[in-house]
Amino acid sequence: MTNEDDTMQFEVQIVVRPMASASGDEPAGSNITVTAKSPNRSVSRNRASSLNRATPRDLVSLEKAKPPSSLALRNSTKQQLAIQGTAIRSPTTQNNMLSPGWPLPEDIIRPKSPVVQGRRSSDSYITNMKQNESRRVRNRETVRPQKFNGGVNISPKSGQHEASEVQVSAYLKSHPDFLEQWLMEEVDLEQLERWMIRKMQRDKKKQPADANGKVGRKTSLSRWKFCVHADKRQMLQELTHSLQTKPDRSNVLWELASCICSAVSADGFRLYLAEPNPSGVENIRGSELMGQYLGHDIRSESGEPLLIPISSPTTVPEFVARSREPLRLSKGSGDQRFPVPSPRSEGKDNSVLEAEHALWQPIVQADSEMTGVLLMWRRQGPAFHEEDEEIARSYLVWGGIALHYAQLFLSIDKTRRLNDFLLKVVKSIFQDMVSMDALVVKVMTYAQRLVDADRASLFLVDSRSKELYARIFDMGTDDSKDSEENSSTRGKEIRFPLGTGIAGQVALTGEVLNITDAYSDPRFNRTVDQLTGYHTRTILCMPIFIRGITIGVVQMVNKRCGLFTKEDEEAFETFAVYCGLALHHAKLYEKIQRSEQKYRVALDVLSYHNTCSEDEVLMMKSMTEINPEGPTRDSTNKAVLPVDSVGSPSIDVASYYFNIYALDDMKKVRYAVSMFSELFGMSRFDQDNIIRFTLTVRKNYRRVPYHNWAHGFSVANSMYSIIKHSREIFKPNECLALYIGSLCHDLDHRGKNNKFMLDTESPLASIYSTSTMEHHHFNQTITILQQEGHNIFSKLSSEEYKQVLSNIKHCILATDLALFFPNKARLTKIVEDGLFSWTNPEHRLLLEAITMTASDLSASAKPWELQVKTVKVIFEEFYEQGDQEKMAGRVPIPLMDRDKESELAEMQVGFINGICIPCYSLLYKLLPETKPLLDQCKANLARWERLNEEQKKLRESKAAAS
């Protein structure tokens, strides 16, 4: 028999399928067929004989021998993969067929036959050394493999033998590399995941519960990517619960670290938290600096994760933070980068130093922000591998979502708290603005709370001397509790030039300084620390602006926990805006207070000179005898004013044609008091107050050509006459407002009209934009009434007092000719339509306004001699204003142009026709008793018209002669 005939061909077909479904359908599986040729008979017989006689040492030698034959491992597509191995034929088989018996694990010979380059040697093909010689040999026909779940058929070409599940299981357990290689190439990932889920579910059911009845996480979460969905759900539920109950970074990270630690079967963890970059620039003190850490066994008394500050360098976590790559170390690894590879222990716990293996995993968010570094260790057992890193990364992907929303919630919550804080600041600062020092204390107190600083100082800029100064500085938290009594923060004012020290540098440049190590900054002055014993570590110094100009600098010292962060800068920048407004308003408030004090001093000086003296009051009382029961009347029941001390006869002041020029200033005061007494009596008024008020009113009229005390008295006399002749048309309080309004209607008149005040940008014009002088006249009236001993309305009720003052203001403002025209138009329409009603308050106010204008223009209704005399002084005042306008480069109107003096009569005709006649005509319709005013005004108009004609002829003759 040749070698070809002496060989045997056989096939081993492994059918791998998932478990059958409940419906009995057999899912599709993967087949693998192993085809081999056996050695010839003699070689097989000799080798079998030698194996029967072989000792265990010989078997070991044989195992190391190179197998002579090869096996072909084929899949269903007949693609071949060469596998080295040996097939041993049973020496007792009659038909030289391979024994169908499947070897047991202890009978396997494992020669070295690598399956894939780089992996450990795979096991050789199986031959049985102790098979039963009497088993029947099947035919060499090729038989279709039987179908069973996980079954294996071995089919020689001439026959068929079916292996049991036990034998297949033993083979696969003995050949894990073979199984792994086959699974990697023949089974898709989806199928593997389904198997892994089923496996994890079965193992979880078998896992024993702890004392509390809870199933631990270590066995069920051995691999994240193929773990049971229930465990993923449990982790997400715990993260969600943590996010809802304790939505802060440390709690979410602690829960996430606990899940990762359990998933990779670590014995413990430390979570190093990165400090936010205070300066916004990548440097060694930036986001790669570890400032605090959490631990699986570090909790507060309430069971919450406890943040522990790191007081010593953390070399490995900072290296991982910079590289942003995981790092695995074991004891004795000999890594030259880390002479002491064991993780550094913090606090009193030395369990970390006992670890054999450690894994550092960086925690980086989606925006590349470094959050921290997770350290996990194992005290014994296998080292960490790449699979553990992948598990940690997978957890971090899911946990990153929770962390993102936790930070989002914290950001929103922080913004809300900042808004509430700023609202409280604004209320406190602007509602209780007492002094600059009090404001400074509040600003520093709130600034400390905002950034959690230990001490605070506020320096203000003196723009004149280019210095920083402070009266309250270096205020601590304890000082703010009792800032008024604590003298450590109050003392002599300190000053230093701009650019000196850190605060001076900030004031000079206007830039924020966030110093993480004060002693390493050359600008820091250590003298204060040396004198006080205080140790300055960190400084946040920020300018305070108003209108782009630095008005102050706030300096925060030593953040209580960690470093001043970029968030502190942003929050404090917002706070600084309100501080700037508060400081600016405080300075304005101080200026206003100083101005108010100056105003009071000036008012006191002015009052001394513009207020009547007691001697004047006594003299006036001696000159005037006032009957408290009312005025004395003659036989015709006319009120007769008392005879003066020099024996001058009494004059009827109720006449519309009363000559004011017959009285000097003091007699005008006497007659004004007498007219008041006759109109209102003295039962509700104090005589001394009336005399004092009238004398002071006289003093507050300026010495100008026309709008002086004589004009004020003339208008008051005309109003007195109208009231006297109107048969009690006006109510008592209306009469009071009309008379006092007429007496005071031109107080402190400067001899210039409202337009001039606006054109020259007078301070009065900036205070009162409309009816400038009229508002000032009323304000002066109130000022006199408020002086001691001048309030003639002191005996009125509160309601009457308000009513009279409101009516006085209405009467004084009505003397503005700009308001006369709309008032006349409204009242004329009401009268012409027959709608005027004496019970309508609005109609009565319009009548009061027209009556005030009629009294103010009463000079045009005086006899011709008085009319001409008054016109001369009026135009003299007009010409003075025109002269000043010319000096200012403006062209005056003809009425005020001295060069147009020849046209005076023409101007007077236009004035009487346009204003005086319409006013008296309307007043006559409502008050017929005022007809003498209208008649005399018309008579004066006729005289002015004749004079105007004469002046025209004179001008024409002069023009013809020239």
C-alpha cells in the first residue's frame, strides 16, 4: 500500500448556534470544518505503540515535537486557514479508520501550533490514547452533520460519528484561543452582544445578595459595553437622582466615580478636581492644577461626599491632566517619569499607598474643559488593562451628560442667586445712602460675600492729585459684622500714587489682576503682611468705572476655598457696575449735601439782607393803626384807610385810577397792609406776620426800572379795586390768592423777559423750561412764606392752605403773556357760546387768570399822565435788555431797540389794540364793574393813535427835507 492509500481523510465539523427559540425554530449558526490526512499506517502504528508505552516525561517531550501533518480549518465558504497539528490513529482499528471516541481533557496532547502570529500557541488536534477498541467504525461516506444547539459532528468521509455536548464543551474549554479566533472571524458583533446580555443576566441571577438584600455591582458590571441593560438603567437612575437631589459638580462626579470604580472592580478611588483657570490662559496654574479631591471613603457626618483641599503637589494627576490620556502604573513598573509610581495619599488614609495597581483616568468634557482626574487602585489581583480604560471612557460619556446638565443647572442657579444678590445690593446701597463711608463698608461687605474672600479693601481715585486714597480698608468678615465699632478698619486716611502696588497698577491701567501667588508677584508689597502677621496668598483686584473713567479699585484678598476663578471675575465685573453707579451717586449725593449746606448759608445771608428787621416791623406798626374788626367806613359806606402819622388825608385806594406815584416805598407797605386788612379782616391772620411778610416782599423786588416794588404794589392795588367793586363775585380764599398773587407776581424780577433767559442759558431757564420768571416768582413767594414769622397762612386749615397756595401759583403763572392768548381764546369761546358757569371751577380759574392779566396791565388803564409816565419806565427797561442783546451779538426786537424810540407811539398802539383792549373787553363781559378800566384804556388808545399820526408826519417831513 502506498503512502496515499495508507492515509485517512476525515472532517471535523463544529456547528455553533444560539439556543433554540421557544417556537422550536433553529437559528442560523456558523459551521467550521476541519479536514486532515492521517499519517500512513506504519507511522501511525509505530507512533501509537510508542505512545502506549510512553511515560509522562516522554509525553512532554512528544508535546514539544513539531507535528508532521497539517489540519485545514474551513468555514462554510471553504476558505482555508492552515493549522498545524497531529492526528493519531488507534492501533486496534480493523479498517484503519480514526477512532470515533472523543478525548477527555486529561488525555489531550498539546503540541505547539500557533493559530495567529503574535498569540500564544494553540492546542493541537485531539487524539485519544485510551479509546475503547471495540467501538464500531462507521462508513467513510460523507454524512450531513446533525443539527443540535451547540453540537459538533465529526464525519470521516467513509462514515459518520456524532460527538456529545460534553465532549464539545471539554474541547472548547481546552482550546480558548481556538474558540476566540473562530468567534472573532465567524460570529458578528450583534450576535456576540446578545450572548453577552444573556450571560450577564444569568450571572446576575446567580449573584448572592449582601446583608441589606442588595445585589452588588462588581460582578454585574464587569464590562460596560456588553453589560446588562438593567445595570445601565440603574447607573443612569442613580445619576438622575443625584442630579435632582444634589445638582452640584462634586456629587455628580462622586456618583460617576463610584460607578466606574465598581465596573472595573477597583478597590477604591480618589477624584481630583481641576481648579478653573483663573487667568484664562493655559499655564501650569491653569485648569491642570488639582485643588481638591473626593474619595469613596471620605464623607461628611451627614453622609455627603466631602471635598478635601490638596495641600501638597499631585504629580501624576497633573501629568494626566496635561496629557489628557489615561495612565496605568503598577508597583515595580520602573517608569522613569514617576520615581514613586504609587498614588499619593492625602489625609490620614494610607490605603492608597498599599495599592499594587493604579489607573488614572482624565475627565474631559465635550468642550475640552478639564474637569478632573479619577484615580482607581487595586490592592491585589490583575493589573488594569485597556478594557478598563474603555469602560471608564464609556461611563464618562454617559456621565458627561449628567455633568453637563448639572453645570447648566448650577450656572442658571448661580445667575439667579447673583441677580438676587445684586438686587439686594441695589436696595441696600441706594435706599440707605447716608454717607460715602457707610457705602464703602457696604460695598466691601457685599464684595466679600460675592467671591468668598477673607479680606477686602476699596480705594477711591483722586483725579486731581493722581492718588488712591481710603479711609476704610483691609476689612475682614469679622469687621463687617461690627464695622462701626471695629477700629481696625478705620483710621487715618491713607494715600499713595497711582501705579504703586497692585491696586495702584489696576487704577493706572484699568485692567483686572488675578494673582494666584502674591509672593511671587514683584508688585506685591510684603510690608503689610510683615507688620500684621497676615499671610496673603491670592489677590483679585478690579477697577470700578463710571463713564469709562476709573473712579476706584476693589481688592479682594485670599479666597477661602481655592483660587479666584474666571467666574469670580465675571460676577464681580457685574457687581462693579453697580458699585460704580453707587459710588458715583454717593459722590453726587455728597456734592448735593455740600451744595445744600452752601445754599443754606447763602440763604441765611440773603435772608439777613432781604428780610425785614424787627425795627422796621415796629416802625410800621406805629405808623399803621389796624382795626381787628375791619376797616373804618365813611358816610357813604366807603372804606377809608387811616390817616398817617404826619396828618396826610386819607386816600381812596379802591379807585381804578389810584396814583401809586404819590406814595413812597414805606407808605406803599402801609397801604398794602391796610388793603389786606380791609379785604380779609384780622381774625384769621396775625398782624405782625402780615407786616413782616409785606416788608420782606418789598425787599425782594429788585431795583429795576419797571418790575420793581412800585409795580407790585400797583398790580395789588388794581386787584384790590376789582375785588372791591365786584360785589363779592370771588370767594374769600380766591380773593386771598388773587391779592397775594398780585402783590408777589414779579418777585426778584431781573428786568429781562423769558426769551432772554432762555437765550442766555440762565440757571433759571435750566430749572424752569416754560414760564421761567413766573415760576421763579412763585418759588420766591414760597421761600418768604417759609421764613420764620412770615407765614401769613399759618392759621388756615391744611386743606385751605393747600388750596390757597395752588391758587396763588395759578394766578402768578397767568401773568405770563404767552399763556394769556390761549386763556383768552378759551374763555371767549365759552362766553360767546353762553356756556360760562359760576359754579364751574375751570371757568372760575379762567376768569382769575384774565383778572390777573388785567391787573398786570392796569398801567394802560390809568389816566393819561400816569400812563405816559409808566410807559417811559417800561421802555427804559426794554432798552436795557436790547442793549445787552446787542452786546451779545444778537439783534433785539423793535420793541427793545433803543434806535426805534421814535416809533414808540406806534408800538404802544399795537400793544393796546392787540392785548389790552381784548383783555378788558372780555373782563367787562363777566365783570361789568370793571368798565372804567376799558373806558380809560380806549381813551389812552385814542391819544396814542393821534400821537402816532403826528410822529409819522414828523418823520415824513424829516425824510422829505433830507
